[in-house]
Amino acid sequence: MGLKNSFTSGRRRVGLLAVLTMQAGLAGCAGAPGPDGINDPYEATNRKVHAFNRGVDRALVGPAAEGYGSVVPEPVQRVVGNVADTLDLPGDIANNLLQLRIADAGQNSLRLTMNLIFGIGGLFDFSTAIGLPGKPTDFGETLHVWGVGEGVYVELPFAGPSTARDAAGMAVDVVLNPVRLALPDKEATAATVLKLFSRLGDRNRYSDTIDSILYESADSYAQARLLYLQNRRFELGQEAGAAEGAGDEGFIDPYEDPYAE
């Protein structure tokens, strides 16, 4: 019965993966970016979600992050962050392979091995100490490599700024996370809690910047949207406006710089 349930669960996950990938592909065709390079046809709804996220941050996340930073010593916060980063590596490796970036997959695999062995299960970032940086990635980037356009801009409840493609990628990363699939339920839950604490540490560490965007900007929504899109496009190597597949008839690359000659 357990094997049957595992097979059924796995089939459902693969089915969900296919649906989300198809949705991301369709979303990539929705509309076109304006002269500013931003494709945000649902701005009115997005602004409502942004207001909700600001309220959650002001009432819950911000104070929790400040409390976490005040109570938990910095060395312990680093350990939590190191373990959370190590837990992300199997997912990075899986996406590296899906992107056919074998060198990156090898580097992340070596990094995982070194941190588990010499970093005492990931408590210490031994790999970075010896000059072996990570190659972080996600399924949103995998979709980008497969040729899926970024699609419309969306702001997700609790998660914040995103795009149609990255939202689908985020869902796939959660559903098919190798660590969550490999660990028993209790250990998987503990890993999730650990990663949440790591995020609180990040919120506390960058509180000045985040607070400036959310509470000191004339238009925090527009500011957060712009910064997210700029940073994400830079991460994907599109800072120069290079258009993959630009030769395809009718293809509109949402990353293309409308002012580039």
C-alpha cells in the first residue's frame, strides 16, 4: 500500500509539474512589456496584494525578524543560514542538470559533499572558505533556459514580487524539492522551519534596505517591482538586453531593452 501511495503521489507531482510548466509557457505569451520593459496588466490587483504584504511585514515579519536578530547570537544565525543553504543545494543540482549546466551541477555537488563532510553536516560553510562558491538556481531559471518567457509581473501573497514564470517555478521547486521528498515528514518539517528562520535572519540583516523600499519610498510598489525585475534579469544574464530567440517571427523577449540599438 505504501508503494502504491508513493507511486500515486509521484505521478501527481509529475502531473502538477507538467501543468505548471504549460501554464508558465502560456503566461509568457500574455501581453507585452511597455516602453519601460515592464509587463504588468494586473497592476490594480498586484497593488492590493502588495498592500497586504506590507501589512504582514509591518505587523508580523518585521517584528519577528527584529526579535530573532536580537535574541539569537550572530554565530548561531550564521549556522542556521549555512544549514539552510546546504539544504538548498540538492534542488540547485537538480535544476543545474535540467538546464544542462553540467559544470555548475558538479560544482554544487562538490560543494554539498564538502559542506556535509568538512562542514559538519552543513553547520559551517567550508566550501566558500576554500574558494568554492555556490551556483544557486531554481526552476524559474530552468524555464528561462527552456525558452519560456517571463510573462506578466505578479506580486504573490507572503512571497512578494515575482513573474508568471517564476511563480510557476517556485511552485515546482516546493513540490519537487529533493530534500523534502527524501526526508521523513518530521525531518522535512524541521528543515522547512530551519529555512524560515534563515529567512528571518535575512530580513533582519537587510532591514534598512527593505524598510527603505517598503516604508520610505514614494511608491513602494513601483520601487519593489523595478528592483525585483532588474535583479532577476541580471541573475539570468540578461542585463545587456540580449534576446534569446529574437530571430523567431513574432517573438517578443520581455528582457529586451526597448532603448537598446
